[in-house]
Amino acid sequence: KWDKSEYAIFLHDEQVLFDKAIFTLGGRYNYDDASGGSFCLQVGLVVHIKEGASIRASINKGFRSPQINELYMFPPHNEDLKPEEVWNYEVGLSGRIKDVEAELVGYRMKGENMIQLEKNPNPPPKFKFQNTGSFDFKGIELNVRARMAEGLLGTFSYTYLDPGDMTKGRPGDKLDVSLKYSRRKLSLSVKGQYVWDYFAADGKKEKIPDYFVADAKLSYELLPGFLGFLAVDNIFDADYKVYADLPGGKAGLYKMPGRAVTVGLSLKL
């Protein structure tokens, strides 16, 4: 039997400045009977440059106490874990021109005591949850959403991540695209994802092959709230693997399913 209690109190306020900016200030005090207390601060500012365009910046502290499964359950547990703490710094620019919306965000995450499954220096078990020291992640995210024609919506997103030496299971580059067409009772969507600069170990070791995977779904409203659908996952039957951190020493590369076709009915109440 395991038991862990966690309590938190939140304070949050927003103030409008000069009719063009919004200033945000907040705080959270978190207490965990396994990790003690921690105060997290949040400060943010949004400035409307012109109609349809704004720039924003924020700083906040994050806190994550070890979970029960990390402290007590399964062979890799570790009762000596310390809570994760991280400072997030973010700057973003967003805008809209007619039927196109775009957002560009740059961020940095600096923290310590990240909890990860690592090789146990004194096995068994082979792997153990451990605090892996400090970390410094930097990244950029670009998101574009466009209404290309009546009933046709397209999205594009690109994510770049520089995790330093902590590359295990963290793709450096990821590209997502999608198209969705809706007309009356009919809906058709197609999406694809391309992943590269991906590794199964830290220090850019054990490179995982780049991969592209695409899915599609066709649905039709037979009755109000009652849909029939046809879905095809992994359309091109791509042969690819992903890295997963699983408990019980099961972390590692996993082969993903090939092409799968699903026909079904769904009901929305």
C-alpha cells in the first residue's frame, strides 16, 4: 500500500495596460509530503502591435514532484528522488492576414533534477528512475493555419528542439501537415508527420532512422450525431520505430504498427 498527498494554492491576475497590452502575474505554492514545498512564479506580457498581430513574452517556474510509480511501484522505483524544477522562458509572435493565421515561438527551458529511467549502476533492476542533473533545452515552433477554400482547412507546423546532450527519445526536428475538407455531412482529413534527427541514446548516439507516416479518415453523418467512418492509419505502410520510456525496464525502441484499416460507427450524445 502506498500513499502520497499533494496540496497547492494558486493566485492569478491580469491587467490591461494602455488598451494595447495585457500584463499577467501569478504564483503557485505546492506542497508534497514526499518532496516538501515549492513556490512557482509566472510573469507574462502580451502587446497588440496592430490589428491581427501581437507579440508576447513570459517567464515561469515549473515544479513536478515524483509520482507514486516513480517512488514506490515497479522494480525501477527510487524513494530518494528529488522533485523536478524548471524555468521556462518564451517569446512569441502571432498574426493573421485574411484567412491565414501564423505563430512563431522561441523558448528555453533550464532546470534540474529531471526524472528519467537510466541504467542502474547497482543492478538489479537493470533500469532505475534517477535524477539526471541539470538540463537546458532550446527550441522553436512554427504553426500556420489557412482556410484555403470553402470547407478546406490546411495546417502546417514545424518543431525544432536542441536538448543539448540529452537527446534520448527527443526528436530534434518534426514536421506536421494536414488537410481537412468538410461539406455538409461529409468530412475527409489527411495528415502526415516527418521526424528526423532522432536518437535512442544521449549524446546523439544510436540514431533512429528518419520516418514519414500518413493517416486519412473519411466520415459521413448518417443521422444527427451518428457517424459512419473509414480510417486508414499508416497509409504507406511505413516501417518505423519510436523510443518509449516505459516502466519495468521496458524502455527502448518499439516497432510501430503497419497499415491499418478501420471501419466503424460513432455516436455523439
